[in-house]
Amino acid sequence: MISISSNLNIMIKAAEKASKSVIRDFGEVENLQVSKKGPYDFVTKTDKHVEKILIEELSKTKKNYSFLSEEVGMINNKDKENVWIIDPIDGTTNFLHGIPHFAICIALKSKNEIISGLIFDPIKDEMFFAERNKGAFLNNNRLRVSNKNSLEDCLFSSNHEGVKFSNLNMRYSGCAALDLAYVAAGRLDGFFHNKINLWDIASGTLMVQEAGGIVNDINKYEINNIDIRASSSAINRKMLENLENF
């Protein structure tokens, strides 16, 4: 059995508890009340409910930690050095359309460094998690990035802009968090995206690094305007050469 920190243990329990309402609501997706938040950005009552559960659960034992969440933004508590970063449902549009590809994301940032990350796909029951210097895992199995070194053999993921721009072998899944988890697991070889939010990628960047991959320095960007480049170490240079003008 791998040993995990008390913080990660809290994160796993919170995600498992929140997932119950996600799974229930996904079964009734046609009846959800939806409000429009932006052109392609929906928010459902499930999002808000999941966020509430996550904040409540994470606050039980770490009462002073602060929060950064997609729906409510920044919540500054006494401890501003430790921040939970949460995305209640990454892949909301998939969720709304009954497509079973979305995830609950929780990361812990301590002194400006992501130290723990979790991406939980409740429909496929896949719990991806990582801790700084302790490796990345899927349901307790160690993850390693792919070692393919020919672009022709590789599969990359991005959003529609990236897919349009690139001549690489591409996918566009609608869930950045799972894209990064899949890079860590060796299912995908790389992921790139411009102008993305920190809560979409905080857990995944740590996961890719802990699985032996490479991620560019995201700290130099604003939290809602990040250009991310993540891949296996074997293909990183070739991927970046292809993305010079992206």
C-alpha cells in the first residue's frame, strides 16, 4: 500500500463524497437547470452543489486554508500560504450533454507550489493523484508517461484552437484535467492549450511531472490566462518545435 499524506487523504474523501451527487445528477442530466455563464461555459446546479460539498469537507480539518474555485473565485482565510484549488466539474459541457468524460479536480498549493493534486473521473471510477516528490498514481498503480519518440506514433490533445492549429495527431476531449491525467498515464503523449485557467490544470501539471513528464513554467502567467505545454520527456522538444507559433 502506498503511503499518502493526510492532506491527500482529505482530498480523496472529499472527492468521493462529492461524486455521489455528480453520478446521481448525471443520470438525470436532461432535467438539470442550467444557467448560461458565457458563450461555451455553462454552470449547473450540480457544479455549485459539488463545490459546496468540497469546500465543506476540505474545511473540516483544515479550517484556515484558503480556496480558489472556479465558481466562487478566491476565498481568503487566515492561512493564505495554503490554498485549495478546486474545479467541481471540469468538462461541464460534456456532463450537460450526457457524455461521460468529466472530472472533479482538487489541488493544494503551498507557498506558491502545487504539492498535491487529484483528478477523479467518477463515471469510470478512475482516481488519479500525485504528491510532490512521491510519484503519480491511478487507483494505487504507479503512472509513467509514454516513451514514444516519433511524432507519427504520438497522440496529442488540446482545445479546438490547438486542434485547428496543429498538424499533429490530435484529440479534443473537452476535459483538460483528464487530458493531463492521460498524459501522466501514457495514454496521451502531450497536451497544450492557450489561455486556460489554473483550476483546470493545477492537479494535472503536478501529475505529469511526477509521472516523469515535462511541463512549462505556469507560474509566470495570470491564473486565468495560462499557456500550458505538457508532454512526456521523450517527445517534449519535438512537440515544442511544432508549437513555436501557437
